[in-house]
Amino acid sequence: MKVGILSGGGDAPGINAVIRAAVKKGIETYDCEMVGIRNGWRGLVESDFLKLNLEETSGILPRGGSILGTSRTNPFKHVGEAERILRNAEKKGIGATVVIGGEDTLGVAYKLYEMGFPCVGVPKTIDNDLHGTDYTFGFNTAVSIATETLDRLHTTAESHQRVIILEVMGRYTGWIALEAGLAGGADAILIPEKPFNLTEVCNLVKRRQSRGRDFSVIIVAEGAKPKEGKEILYSKGKDEFGHVRFGGVGYYLGKEIEKCTGTETRVVVLGHLQRGGSPTAFDRILATRFGIAAIDIVHRNQFGSMVAIQGNEIISVPLKEVVSKRKTVDLKLYELASIFFG
Ligand code: F6P
């Protein structure tokens, strides 16, 4: 059988580990012919393929990004492109496709599956916001980078008696901010799931100062917003899946805190440093397990599903369930983290 592989949506550390594992397992266990599909769904719209064998995937385990490239192409936004994908896959002789993606890419996979496109999803996103799996690969690496950044910001904030704000990614959820904030000892963690009260944030800074802790480090998710306000956007434009571009909440907070506390503030936006570079060992292993499991599920013709990790077990869940809702943060973990605020 010819098995296609594509990576769609935002890149994440670990994509190449999935590709390497799926190619190894497919060729050596099931004697498959593995076909790389370039740049997400666009590669199937344009019949942009490359042969994937053991040589191509040798040495890519620690590499960030995707050797296949990726895109935020939504074939359901362009008349006839979904049908073209079905035709091009058939023309190429692709019997099944491993789809590495987040909510958008897997949403397309589910709709194509309903149209007769045999596929298996692999949960990829630094946001960790996919329903049905405890973890997506890429998340642990993003949390590790943000945690290390917080450690660094603590020393400079303390030396200058400043408030430093770290803005992190996560789109509509606060998983990165919450876990990095907990691991990095942030003095406040602001997430979309709990709109913040600006006065309370300022009072937290002042309370610390009254205890002689004349510096604070605050982590804020890009989608966090004030109780009475709206999310802060980088621009008004939307991508092909209707997503806005967040950006600016860190600077908004920095200016407001400086105004209400009279304390010097500085702002760091971590941006795509959370997406680039080599995956952690945890993500390399998780991605490898996902890649192997995806090929096993293809072999069992269990299409329209996604590999997932629940506890420490790798299972499969229906794509229909995965795309039905977003996984927001565990508020019990947030309550635990709040013990350390201020
Ligand atoms: O979904 C992953 C993610 O990194 C989000 O956290 C972020 O808001 C978005 O992608 C950024 O997208 P792009 O790289 O297309 O600007």
C-alpha cells in the first residue's frame, strides 16, 4: 500500500520525529511505499509529492520544523479543492494518509474522511488544546523554552527591581502559560480561560513590594483579556480558518502596570521561539510513539481516527470527537498554581 504523510498548520518541534517513525514502521513492518506530501493540504491540491524512504528520514529525529513543509491551506475555502484532493490522492495511488496537524488540519481531515478520504490523524500543536489526548507533541518543548525564559527573566527583574511580563503563545487557551508559569515560578499567570482584573494584578505587584519583593515576573497567554475588555490583536486580518492574529497583550499589561504601580516594567514576547528548534526528549519519544501507532492504525484500516495519549497509553480516538470541541486548561491545576501568585 502507498501511504501518504502530510504536516499542516503551525509547525511544532517533533514533526520530523513522527515522519521518521512512520516511514520506518511503514517500510520495515508493512512493506508500504511512503509518499511525502508537501506543505500540508496544498501538496495534495497541487499533487506536490516526494518519495520518502529510510535515507530521506535518517538523522531527522532532533530536527525542528518539517522536512515536508507546512501551510495553513484550507481546501474547503476554495471551490472544488476538496474534490481535487480526493482525485489527486487516487491518481497517485495513495491508499491512506497520515495527517499531522492541529484543530484546523484535523478538521479538514475529518471532513475529507466523510467524503471517502482514508486518513489517520496525529495530534500536533504547541498549544496542547486538542480534545481527546492528554498531550500533543510540541507542547512540552514550548513549555520548556518558556520556563527557561522565566528563569532568566527572574534574575534581571530582581536586579533592576522591575516588573517583567512574558507573553507566550497558545491561541485561545492558556496551557503554555499555565504550565510554564507553574514550572517557572511566575508571580501571576494570566490565561484566556480566566479574564483578568487589571486592578487585582496591580495590587498583587504592590503586595509583593510591601513584603520587600520589589520585582515581579508575570506570564500572560496571547489570548488573555481583561474582564471588561477584548483580546488584543496584532492585526485585523484572518487566516483561511478564520483565526485572528493575537499579539500585544503583554505590552498592554506592561504599560498599565507601570501606570498604576509606578514601577518600571519590561515586556518580552516569546513568539516563534516556542515553535522553532529541536524537540525535547519527551516530545521526541511522544512523536515517535504517535508515528508508529498511526501506521499500525492505517494497517488496521481504522480510518477517521487520531492517535492520542491518555495516561501513558497510546490509543486512538474518533476524529469526529476530537474536532467537536477545544481542550481548555484544567482549572484545578490553575487553582493549584494560584497558591504561588503574589
Ligand atoms: O497554533 C499554534 C500557534 O503557534 C498559536 O499558538 C499561535 O497563535 C499561532 O500558531 C501563530 O500562527 P502563525 O505561525 O501562522 O503566525
